[in-house]
Amino acid sequence: MKAKQHFQDYDKNGDGLVSWKEYNLQMYDRVIDFDENTVLEDQEEESFRQLHLKEKKRFEKANRDDDPDLNVDEFIAFEHPEEVEYMMDFVTEEALEEHDKDGDGFVSLEEFLGDYRRDPTAKEDPEWILVEKDRFVNDYDKDNDGKLNPQELLSWIVPNNQGIAQEEALHLIEEMDLNDDKKLSEAEILKNQDLFLNSEATDYGRQLHDERFYHEEL
């Protein structure tokens, strides 16, 4: 597993554990300590502060014993919380924090669609919005109450679930495969980039990219 290989890179002193300090040194080449209550004026720096605080929270949640450092299993849970049962509550909490804008403990269709606002000059929504609305109603909102509860939310935000990932991959091919060769070319992806980028199959990759982006920029 890739996370186990990464573990050795982060375990600087070879004691079989990864400390928060070691994680920072490997990830950012320095130890970072942000004040949780101090908002930074620079927007990019504030975005990184928020990201780093979320990482620290995830690091702490992955820890299951009295030792503040992470063993290899805990480190895997930290790196891939969506794949570990005891991290599911944390994954759900993080998703609600990101998507539940009105704080009611649910994700509405509007919150599900994010920052999308319909063009007042358009006769109808773009194709990817129609697709996502359909998936919200027919795939995720099991009790048909117009919003996603934490359990329903989990089926959306855990893209590494094999069944969900396979279903979404097949859905993308069906929608975007213009020449019916059962695979997606670069041209087909570019032509349908809104659908591709807004798919939950690529959403977790976006989150990981955000972390790596800030790492590379520092």
C-alpha cells in the first residue's frame, strides 16, 4: 500500500511512529504552527491556514491510543480516512463543515451543487447540473426529503467506495464517450470538462490536489 511506503518517508527518526512535527517537516519542509483563532488577511495564506488546521484535526482523530504520534495503521487512517471505518464520523463532519452552509446538519440540493448559479439568460441548466440534480434525487436522497442526512452524505463523499467509484466511472463514460469506444480521450474530457470536474468521482482527487498544491508552493 502506498501509505505504508509513505510512512517510512515521514518517520524521520525510524522509531516506527510519525509525529506531527515529522509530518510537517516531510510535507512542508518546516514545522508550521498556526493560531486557531487568528484569521490571516492574505486570502491564500488564510486558505492554507484553514487547510493546515484541518490536517492537524485529522491527524489527531486518526490517533487511537495514548501516544500522540501515529503508528503505521493510524497513519494510513490519517492519509485515507475515507477507507477506515473508525474515521467515518470524522469524514462526515468534515463534509458537513464544507457543504452545510446553513448549519442545519443536512446538505440541501443548493448546497450540494455548491457555487453554481443559473445564468439568467440561459433557457435551461447545463448538462452537468441536470445530471447532478438527477443523482441527488435518485441516488443519494434515499428518504426523498429533499436533503442529505449524514448517512446519505457518506454515500456521496466516499469516492473510494468501489461500487460508487465504478458506477460513477461508467456514468462519466456514458455521458462523455462521443465515439462509443468505451473510453475517454483527452478531447472528450476537455469538451465535457464541467461534467468531469464536478463529478464526485474526481472530487476527492481535487481535495488531495489542494493539499499537494500548497505543499509544492511552499
